[in-house]
Amino acid sequence: MIRISQMKLAPGHSREDLYEKAAKLLHIKKEQITELTVCRQSIDARKKPDVRLIYVVDVSVSGISEQKCVQRCKGKDISIVTRKRYAFPEPGVRPMKHRPVIIGTGPAGLFCGYELAIHGYCPILLERGQAVEQRCKDVEAFWNGGALDPESNVSFGEGGAGTFSDGKLNTLIKDKDGRGREALSIFVKHGAQPEILYEAKPHIGTDILTGVVAAMRKTILSCGGEVRFGTRADGIRTENGRLTGIFLSDKTVLETEIAVLAIGHSARDTFEAFLEDGLYMEPKAFAVGLRVEHPQKLINLSQYGDASPKHLSAAPYKVTAKADDGRGVYSFCMCPGGYVVNASSEPGRTAVNGMSYSGRDGKNANSAIIVSVTPEDFGADDPLSGIAFQRRLEEAAWRAGQGAVPVQRYGSFSDRASSGHIPADFAPAIRGQWKEADTASVLPPELKKAFEDGMEQFGRMIAGFDDENAFVSGVESRTSSPVRISRDETLQANIRGVYPCGEGAGYAGGITSAAMDGMRVAETIAAAWAPFEMRNGD
Ligand SMILES: Cc1cc2nc3c(=O)[nH]c(=O)nc-3n(C[C@H](O)[C@H](O)[C@H](O)COP(=O)(O)OP(=O)(O)OC[C@H]3O[C@@H](n4cnc5c(N)ncnc54)[C@H](O)[C@@H]3O)c2cc1C
């Protein structure tokens, strides 16, 4: 394959234009290109409003050898490459007495279950929440003013925390084993847009993601896996430091010697129960803050130099700063053309997050502006002290909004004057009940100050970011896990046979990295054990 990097085209071009440009750069005829695969597409807006798309493409040619073609081109942007393919390990030989169990069907559990199922390990997936079809109804009912279902909500249920999300799939994790690309290919195989395979900032959107999750479940079932919804793992049974079974919410015990803990970071009751059962865990740093909303046009103008650019989707942004007290302040989970969502999972506590649909065509842009906090802020002695801290913030948010999401103009939050960038009739876009309220009361004073320091600096990067008419809502408390469940080089916890996995255990920070960690755990289990032989009664 010949790889061409830095191939530039104007937005709105055709596929034919890609062939023409590649042929021109290779000094060959367009007809000599027998295959062209787009590996990556990014946006270069440095010379706005003259925005360009930058491509990395792999090309096969005929009528000339690849070596000769590349030699003729000179320059570092054209080279010969061999693509690394993802490889699942050869199976181990140790026989399993019972089927492996995966607790949680977020991206970590789902991808772990998928890999084990298609390779013959017949996993049993336990999910405390409901199948995605029922879960969507439960979440809509809550957003429309119904009661919160503590087991079926934005955090719990099939697909995990990211099901009602923007579905951003980019990750900072290096992909030397090809897991990241394989995860994206599995998404595409189950209904996601093929563009996610090459876009620099791929995203799926809630409307598509729900179908993808259901399709992956069907594949798992068709390969001999099993998924039990409405089934919570409540405890770990051990003998001589080894796992022997999982206590379930229906008061039965599921016999197993292998359990993957892919419980996400919101399963606070499960952390408590497993800690009591002897699982080693420790507190870890995370970040908290508030969601901030702006008109998407303001972000487009800042990023593209045009508030309504043709052929380009709603612009994202990423901003970071240091507060006066040295804390990091940064944007997180930015949702272009998206909505703020009530993502609570416990009665009497309010947490927010962000989502968008595949078209990212909402009027508002939102992101969490968060401030880093460490065990020094909330206590290092108790492994669950970060959870207690999150709960205090969420209770304050619930009180401020009296059960609805508390929302406030940034001008009244922080005495900011108008910069003239956001009109006074700008309105929030929120899924769930909301109420104008004293959001400023939700954060402790030192975190509120750090948040404001960050907002002021972001206002210098994106004009209007700290305008009085922007909105802040809260509280953004579930940015990453406040706990780490330790695991060794075999990926097992201090209780043998238990594999902490994904975001809740502290090994991932988003949909794709959680999926990759799930695949890694599946590979580790498969390399040690033989595929499961189904017997009557299993
Ligand atoms: C609204 C929202 C938007 C987001 N947007 C993005 C985004 O755009 N891009 C991105 O990369 N990340 C996003 N995230 C974060 C992302 O969703 C998580 O990083 C990811 O889902 C973590 O995957 P996981 O499998 O480790 O855990 P989770 O997805 O949290 O899954 C854990 C699963 O375990 C189940 N469970 C918990 N305890 C038990 C138990 N005791 N028994 C049985 N089942 C149990 C839960 O019900 C849940 O389904 C978003 C999160 C939210 C809430």
C-alpha cells in the first residue's frame, strides 16, 4: 500500500476528487488507482475562513510498482506502509468449569462479552438495568417529569453510560495492537456510520448508538452468549482468595471462577459491596464542575471563521487552563449541536452530562468545564471518599433545582458583563426538567473560583465564552471514576479470577478506551483458558 499523508481538499468535494488528487500527487493516471482507502480525515482551520480537509489515504496502484511510484514522488508525505491487523490470541488449554461472567454491559463489558462470545467462550453478561429498547422509554419518562428509576437511567442499562451521549469515539490511548480500529470496525459492522473509521474526531450520536448496542447483543446471543437484564451483582463469593461465585440481586448465586467487573463509575452500591467482600480498591483523582452552554454559531464562528459554514458539521472545541491556585481547569465531553442531559442515578441527587444526535444539529454547543480534585480534597483514608464527595455535590445540585437541573445565566453566576456575543434570548437546550436556580451554590468556594478563573481564560480563547448570557448547569460530577480497583499484570484483582475492567475500575476514560480495555481483558482470559464446552444445564 502507498500511504499519502497531508492530502488537502476543500470541504464539499466528491470521492472522484480524492482519486484525482491522489493520482496527481503520485504522478500517475487516475485509472491506475485500483483501491483508495481513507485512513484519516481532519479539519485544518488555521487560515480561517479558508478551511481545508486534510487526508491520510492508502492507495493500491496498477501498471507501476509501489517502490518505483514512491521513489518518483520524493518527499516524506508519500511512503509504503503495511497495515497492522488486530489479532485475537490463540486459545489457552485450561478447561473452564463454569461460563465466564461479565458484570455490566457498557462498552467495556459489551466488547469483552462480544470477543469472548465470538471465540466460543459462551459468556454470561449481567446487567442491572434494562435492555436498550426499554431503557430508552425509562429515560424519556424521567426526562418528561416521571420518577427516576435507580436501575434504568442514563448511567445504568444496556450500552452503559455512553448510550445517551454524543458518542465521541476519539481516544488518547495509543493503538499499537489495532484494538481501537477493531472496536470502530465492530461498531460499523453493527450499524454505525462507516466515516467513523477515518474521521479524526469520530462520533456516532445517541440515535444510532442505541441500535448498534442492540445489534451487538444479538451477535453475542447468536454465538452462545447470554445476557441477563434487571440482574445486579451484589457480592463476590470466594474460597482461599479465589472467586467461586457471584451473589445476584434475586438472592441466587451464579457459580463461576471468572468474573469481569465492568461496572462503570456510577455503581456506588456495588463498589461498597465488593469492598466489603475484600476487593482491594483505592481513591483516585478525578474532576468536577458544571456544564456550559453557548450558541453553536458562536463556536462555529470562532473555530471556522464562519457561523454557518457549508459542508462542515458543527464545530467542536477543547480548552484548558490553570486556575490561580494551580488546579487544572478544562473542557470535557464537548457536544457540538447537543443537549445537556439529566444523568442522575440516585434519588435526591442531581448529575448532568451531555449528548447529541448523529446530525449534531441542535442550536447549542455544550461542554463540561471541570476542575481537577485529588484525594487531598476529599480524604485519602477511605477508598470511597471520592464517592461521598460526589454525593455531597449532587445533593447540593438537587436542593438548588428542587429536583430539576439547576440552570443559571453566567452573568448572575459570576457578575460577568455582556460581551455582545450571545443574545439575551439565548435559551438552554436540556433533556430533562430544569429550573433557573442558584447553580453557584453547588460548588465549594475554592472550586467555584477555579471554575471562574478557567472561564475567564477561555473567554480570551473563544470570544463570548464567558458572556453573561451563557448558561451553566450542574453538577458535572461523573467525569471519571473516583476509585481504582487494582489489578496485576494478569489483569486480575487481589481476588483471583476477578478482572477489573473499564472506566469504573480506573482503566478507561471514554467509550473507545473502555471498549479497548474490554477487548484486552477478553484476550487475557482467552489466552489462559480453553473455549467453554456447553453441557446440558449450563
Ligand atoms: C451522558 C453521557 C455522555 C457521554 N458521552 C461520551 C462521549 O461522547 N464519548 C465518550 O468517549 N465517552 C462519553 N461518556 C463516557 C462513557 O460513556 C464512559 O466512559 C463509558 O461508558 C465507560 O464504559 P464502561 O463500560 O467502563 O462503564 P459504563 O458504560 O458505565 O457501563 C457499566 C455498566 O455496568 C452496569 N452495572 C453497574 N453495576 C452493576 C452490577 N452490580 N450488576 C450488573 N450490572 C452493573 C451498569 O448498569 C452499566 O450498564 C459519556 C457518559 C455519559 C453519562
